[in-house]
Amino acid sequence: MSKFRLPKYETPPLPQSLCPVSGKNQYASEEEALRAAKYREKNGSVSLGAYKCIDCFCWHLTSK
């Protein structure tokens, strides 16, 4: 998992849609998912990571 900084005042990428299996937000790339995770963490969420789904082949967020 790569680390990077979210530029100040930048909004997270919007998810493409929902995974038909898990119902989680889909992100096209690991970078987009990690940007969304970083944004959510700065706004009070727990620490999040990203993983590639074996069902839809998109990226999702996880707290594990």
C-alpha cells in the first residue's frame, strides 16, 4: 500500500458505483481509494486501507 499526502482543501474522488457483491463503494485505482481513505480519516473516520476486490476488480476501503 503506497503512502501519499492529500493536498490541503482537496475533496476525495467520488466512487464509480457500488460493488454488486459487497455493496461497498468502488474506486478505479488504489490511489483514488487511498485519497478517499485519507479524506475520511481527516474528517473523523477510523484508519482505513484499500484492497482490490476479487469480485468486481475495483478498489474498496477497509478498516482491517
